[in-house]
Amino acid sequence: METQTKDHTAEQQKKPAKKVTGSEALVMALLEEGVDTVFGYIGGAIMPVYDALYKYKAQIHHVMVRHEQGAVHAAQGMARITKKPGVCFTTSGPGATNLITGLADAMLDSTPLVCITGQVTSGLLGTDAFQETDVLGISIPVTKWNFQITRPDEIPEAIAKAFYYARSGRPGPVLLDITKDAQFGELEFNYEKVTNTISYVPYPKINQEKILAAAELINKSKKPLVLAGQGILLSEAQKEFRDFVEKAGIPVASTLLGLSAFPSNHPLFTGMLGMHGNYAPNINTNKCDLLIAIGMRFDDRVTGNLNTYAKQAKIIHIEIDRAEIDKNVKTDIAVNADAKQALNALLPHIRPATHTEWLESFNELAKFEFTKIIEKDCYLASGEIHMGEVIHQLSNKTKGEAVIVTDVGQHQMTTARYYQFNRTNTIVTSGGLGTMGFGLPASIGAKLGSPESMVIAVIGDGGFQMTIQELGTLAQLNLPVKIILLNNGFLGMVRQWQDMFFDKRYAYTELTNPDFIKIAEGFGIPGKKIRRREELSQALDDLLAFDGPSLLEIKVMKETNVLPMVPAGGTVSEMRLE
Amino acid sequence: MEKEFTLSIFTENKIGLLQRLSTIFTKRKINLDSFNASESEVKDVFRFTIVIKTTEDQVRKVTKQIEKQIGVLKAFYHEDHEIVHQEIALYKVPTHAMAHGSDVEKLIRKYNAHILTVEPEYIIIEKTGHKTETQELFEKLLPFGILQFVRSGRVAVTKQIKEITAYLKDLEEASRHSEKELLLLNL
């Protein structure tokens, strides 16, 4: 069956084909897709591709990481900022398997990636040859699509499909495995972008009846609440989203990945949802009469116990992935569409409204949270430094306009809570998979993706040591990424759970840490360590002013908990304050 | 409540697709009771028929996850009354079983089975039907000694009127529409 439904007869005259090697074709295809940066690690089975990269040095910047996991996270960081597929190269076997964590992360967080792995010569497939791994089989559950190339002439179409699948619809990672003989062999290079294959419908047609029904519910609602997900950022619907909520006067709560889709300093912004989110949006989830979820998937970290989640409310779910609709939360009206297109369709039917009293209820709850929690995290006068105040100061000093990359754990939740994301598309964090070690390499990708932005990596002492080798990459690139290491000498989030749910039995969460400053200096990256509040402001100023990669290690309180908290499987409206 | 569902999955003929489908079940710890794959009435469109026991809520979600996979054209789930289904069973019994009176012959007649081959040592009996029917014959033949028994996966056609060719037309239209939207989004 013809997999492309596109009419090829109208094609313009074919350019005269040029005979090139598979490797060169691969690089030429990347150029056709507008790729200018790739992350990777060379090895035996991908050497011909690297030989071609050598020839195209001027057009493609290859970043040599220190571990393949670093390559995939860096590609993710770049993809999250640019909204274009991040590209990485690795060799076969261990090179390929080292990508798996990043693929799984990108799969859960809908990050577009094109990963290209070398493979043993096709004649050796299935013989347990040196560095042979069934990467196609291994990567199936963690890729949106994957494909093994065994003939050079398959390369152009495979690359075109890879980019099409990675970026369109609900984005995700794709993997191409390319045998060494396909890299060496020759083909006539012709490139045509793929925009349509029959078994894939990335942009479902909007059902106008659903739009009208949704508008009616919205117009009737007295206490509506919008849940903003990453889908808004992915479909670049920030403006449409803002127009919609401003017109309808609806308070906005954000998922972790939805942060920065809507400015944190907007009067309608009420904070983050979920386990370590803000008090008001969680409490009011169970008080609203209408939930409008846009580009989000009702993750368990957002909903807590589904049996007690927003049972009083009607639910509208705008979501591009049909399989996410009615998966966790049953909807009253589901609009299966791209967020931007759905919002454009919805807006004309929305009646202007304000919900003053309802909004006030958020403010009241926010005040309560401020007194109970925020004040104690961010406005301390004595004692050790709290990670909350670091982020609070950082947010003020950067006016909430820096690109913030985090690792995973307490510092991540604290950053999500206390950084004011006033500029759009400025958070890069591992949400669904919660991948420790994500932060440092992702910050390299984020900085390369947005060189004009200030990029700050906030990392904990646990996660830092999982991919610390990427300091080498950072130093080699001499990229001005600012690393803030919040060191509490613990795997803090796990310790928090041990404190709250395991009677303080701190099993293997305390760390004997190395001298991080010496390590950074060993890589040629200047570092400074502080432990006193009086030093904090100046140290942050120095870090922000420094032009080059640098590390600021801040010794923070050893045993603090990120609060409020909805315990796993708990009810969102019953957030624990201690 | 768990029930038996038959999934009919129409796909392109691509390497790795079977594994992609199977991981969807593995991830949710769903065992496959029966599995069959063959080319459908449309050239190069393959049809998987899978039988699972699960809840309707779960089968609905699983079907959506399957249909979402690139390479899958359409996926449906049905209860038994919505389909016509068959399985084929082969029974290898010793030839001397036929020698003792006409009991085996009676069974073959009664169960509408037939003999495929007769060899000096064994005969091969074939029966198509629902699993309960082929199982019943198996149990009846057991006293005569069964040397080998094998049952195929379920094959099923749906009673619904809309056929896959019509769905493929819809799909073609949907992907053309989608292409227009893609170009509008200018990614």
C-alpha cells in the first residue's frame, strides 16, 4: 500500500541527483531539515557518519558530550527551548542503550527528538556481533516511532519521516538505527519533506459541536478553573490562551510543564497544580464548577486520588492526543485538537466575564499559603539558608525572565514554586519521568537553543553527581551556563518522604559529597561556595554577571520539606501543610 | 467486570509493529488469550485479531493506545455478539482408535469434523468452530489417546456494515486535512 497519500504527480522537476554515501546523505538530510546543532558521542558503528560530519563542520555544530545520556538530555534541553527536534548521534550497543533514559523522559514529556544510532553491518545482524544490541526492540516502548535503515537509499525518506513524526501532533522521540554498510553505501540523493502518511493523523479535525458545547459550559460557569499544560507551549498558543482566559476572566493554574505558558505575574495566574503545587489551585480544584484542561494529561502528580478529584465539576478537556482523553479523568466535553486551533475556534463563542468573588477566593487561599509556608521559606532572617529564599532572590534578580533548567527533587519543586516565570517558554525540567541527572546536560542544550537568554541550571547535590561529567562539555564549549547547586547533603525529596511516611528512617539518603568547587575547577569552571545568608545576594549577583560557565554552590538547610504537599494518592483539596 | 473482547487491528506491514502492539499489553499486564495475523481484503493492509479478557474501560483505553501507533490504520474492539468468529483445531489420534467400534467416527460426524489424512499409525482430524466446541471434541477424543492437539488463534469478522476500505478513505481524508493544518502551523 502506498503509505503517502500525497499527490506526487504535481511534483516540480526533480533536481539532478548526486551520488553520495549514506553518511553524507544523512548529514545532507539533516541540513534539509534545518538542523544546525547535534549532540553525540562517536564510536565504531557510527564512524562513517562522523566522517561526513567532519566535512560539514561549517554547517553543523556537533557537541561532543562525555556520556550518551548527556547527549540525549542536551538534545531534550534544546528541543524544549526551540520546539524543534533535538538531534543526537551515538554508536551501537552501549552508546545506544545509554540513550534509553532520555528517550523515556522525552516520551513522557512530549519532547521532539531524532536520535540516530549506529548499528553493526546488516550482514551481522542477529549474530551477537561486537556492540550489537537490538536497539529497535529496546526502544519501542520509549519512542513515538523507530526504524532501522539497512540500505543507503532508505536514508532520505527515513529522516524526513523521523522529523515529521517527532515534531507534529503530540511531539515525541523517534529513533533511527542505521547499519554501518548503509552508512558506507551510495545512493542518489533526493530530498523531499514528509507532511503526510496515512496511518498517522497528527491534527484531528475540530468538532465544531464540541466547541459550541464547551463555550456554553464556559459561559454558564460561575466558578471556572483553567488547567494549563505544556500543550499550550508545544502548539505555540500562548497568545490565544491569554486572550481566552482574559476574555472569560478565568483563573489559571499550571502543571509543572505548563509553567511559563502564561506569565506568573498575571493577575489571573494562581500557581502550580499538584503534589507540591500551590494551595489555592489545589483546594479550588475541588470547589470549581468547571475545569477546563488544555494540553495536559491529568498525571497522577496533578490529580492525586482520582476518586476524589473535582467530582463536583464539569470537565472540558482540550487535548491533541485522543488516547489521553478519558484516560484518567472522565470528561463531559472532549475537544480532540491542537490547543492553538481549539482556542482559536473557541474564542469567538466566549462571552466576556469576570469572576471577582471566585478570584478572590484564590487570593484568600494564597494569603494563607504565604503565612503558613512561603514566608518561612523565602523571608528568613536567621539560621541556615533555605532553598526557597535562593530561588525567590534569583527570581527577583532576573525579573523572572531567565531560562531555568532544573534537575529533579526538592530544588526542582522549590524552583517551580518560587521562580516567577514571567517570560514565555522558560522552564526546562524533567516532569513525567523525574530523571535525576537531567539538569546539567539539558542546560547545555537550552543555552545552545537560546544563546541570547540567560540560562540558569538549578541542581541538587544528588542529581549533579549523576551527570557531573558534562561539566567537561560545558567547559569545552565555554558556554555561559550559570549553575546553582543547592547542596543539602541529602537526596532531599526522598528524605522528605522518609520523614513523612517512613518514620524518619533515612535509609541511604545522606550523602558524603566531594568538594564540588574543586571538581568544577578541575574542569576549568570557576566556582564559589557560600553558606551564610549575608553572602547570598552578592554571590547571586556575581554569578549572574559572570560571562562564562560558573558554579555557585549554596549550602542549604539539611532537613527541610517542600510544602504544602498532596501525599501520593491523597486528595488534592487536603494538602498537608506540615 | 472483566469480559472477553476481540480486537481487530488494521495495520501497515512494518517490521517492529507487532512488538509495538505487544508492549501496549505487556505494560498493562494483560495476557493475550489468542492472537492471529493475516493480510486483509486490502493488499498490504494486515489484520491482527487479538482476544483478551479485561474490563470495557481498559479495552477502550488500550484500543486508543493501539490506534495511536504510527503504522496502525484502525483498531476496533468487539464483544462476541458483534462478530462472527472461528478457530481451527487439529487432532492427531492413533489409527487404532478407529478400529474399536465406530465411536470416533460418530464423534467426527456429531461434531461436524473431518479427517484430513489417514496414515498407518495416525489420523488427523480437523474441526473448526468456537473454542468451546473444539475443546469439547478434544475432551471426547481424549479417551482414545490424542497424540497431538493444536488450536489456531481466533479469526473474526465484524457484523458492522462499514468496512475497512471505507475507513481507509476517511483516514486518507483525515490525513490530508491534518497536512493542511500542519502547513498552517508552519512548524
